[in-house]
Amino acid sequence: MGGDGLMRDVHVILKKALNDEISKDEALMLFRKVQDRDGLLELLRIASKVRDDEVGNEIKLMGFIASITPCTVDPPCRYCFRWANKKLFNWDDVLTDEELTVAMKTLLEKGLKRVEVGGGTYLGEEGRKMTFHKLSIACGASRDVGIWITNVSFLPEDVYRLKDIGVEGVTCNLETINEEAFRRLRPGLDFDLRKRIIEESDKAGLGIDNTLMIGLGEDWGQPHPYEDWVEFFFYFKRFKNLRIIEVHPFRPTWGSPTQDMPPGSEFETLKAMAIARLIYRNVDISGAHTVQGLLAGANLIMHVYPITKSFRPWGKHGIFASKIERLVGDVVMVDNLFEVTRNAREMGFEIEIGC
């Protein structure tokens, strides 16, 4: 079949996608055949329309607090920020109980409805105890804010306790569905355990958030693993409590074993975000802080008003002079609401809370 015929197939899929979710074969076809700017623009147009029709014109916001636990994974993930900054996810990075309480109450006052509470993977029984303790404090400080936990310092059977504590959702990131790539790049973590935590979280009625990292594990000149990306999306499609999908390009970390690997393609990342929107009709997709993300169907901005220790003011904008406010002790908040919502406001979207 010639190029015109293949593009006709793409047009048929996109026309159908306006009203119905696409299949696994159709998703793979879009990844393979959308290979130029005209195809990308058409894909983005449809994904944006589906977002408007299915989830509306409002952009949701999610705050960020870190860290509640250190990371004891050894060896660290091959692309972890720990390679570049030894302070990250160690004990100096962990918020005290008082600092965590102040952080939660601050974000409640800002009007946020959901907050990502992050930390390192603290392995063993001490990690479980610390996770339950910190989450009890976070949930107790504000029952009006949905808490999403990302540290994964717990076991599959623990998710029911997280539910009882008041946690709203779990972010147990896989970042790839390719088990070989996972084990090669995250040798200190258990791929099967993470899948069991995700599956048990769904059974417990906890929300699920997960990330696909475009380009993770790829070598220079290697064909993109489109089949893996599609398998990732349809693995998560089975979960009735899937709430958030994130798609990010891989970024090599200086000083890490992956520092010389190619960064993930932004072109393929946009394709993946848009294809995700055609699969997940009413799931929140992050990336709505950028024009590209908005065009690709995103409706969620993460890391709003991030609160961390002062040595790593997470979320500080690369262009804007983001205001940094000291809250308590060595804990600071980056007041980034204006800059992360500016694109959406200028494009005519409604923002969940006022700026």
C-alpha cells in the first residue's frame, strides 16, 4: 500500500477517534504512520477536540511536597537525580512532622484539591512504618485535599491500610512496560512487585497514576519501541481506577550511567500524549503547563506550589523569576502558579483555582 493509502488509514482512525476510543492496533498504526508535521498537527487537533468533549475546558492542578522518606535503593536507578545531587532523597531531604503539617495546610489554603506527596523508596520494615506515619500526618492535616503517594515504600497488601488512612491515589511508576529495560535501568527495584502494587491498588479502590518515559533505554539510532509504548497504555487501560497518565521524554542525568544516552524525542512524546488521549477519554493527562501539552490533549498541571527543602526549590521556572517563600525551618515553597498556568489561560482554558 502506498503512502497515500496509509495516510487514508490514519485519517479513518482519527475520524473514528472523535467519538470512540481507539484500539491497540489503531494506536500502533498512529505511532508508526504519523511521521511528519502535517500528520502530527492532525493528530493533535483530534486529541485536543477529544479532551474538550470528554473532560472539558478546565485545567486541573496538583501540588507537590517532598520528601517524606529517603531512598535506600542500591544501586540507584541508572538515571536517578541522586547521581547528580547527593543530597536528594537522603535524610537531609526529609521533612519533619511539623514541616509536613505546615506544608499540607499551606497548600490547602492555596485552594488545591490534590497533592502529590513524594519521597524515595525506603526499603524494608522501617520504610513501611515511616510511610504510614508520614501519610497519617499528611492526611490528618487536611481531609479536604486528595493525597497521592509516590514513594512506594510499602507492599501490595499495605494499600488497604493506605486507603484507610485517607490516601486518594498511588503513583507506582513503571516508566516502561519492557521488563528487560526496567531491570537494566532500575536494577535495585522489583518489576513484578511494582505491578502487584498497582493491581492491588486498583482492587482497593485507590486512584492510579503512572508514567510512560519516552526514550528510556534507547540507544542512538535505535528504532522507537512503539509496540512497548502501546502495551504500556493498554496494560493500564484495564484498571477501573486509573486516574492520571503522564508521558515524559527521558532526560539523561549528568554523572549517571545514562548521561551519554540520547534524550527522548519530544516529537514522539507529543504523539504519545495525543494517542493516550484517544485511548483514555476521561483520564487526566499531565503536561497542561506547556502549549504543546495543551495541544496534545493534556488537562492536568502537576508540581504546582511545590514545597521542598531549600537546597532544591523544585518547580522553579527556567525563565520566570519564580517567587520562593520560606515556610518553616529550611522548607520553602515555589510560588509558580502564574507561570505554570499562563499558557492555558492565554489559550482560553479555565483554571481550577484563580491566579
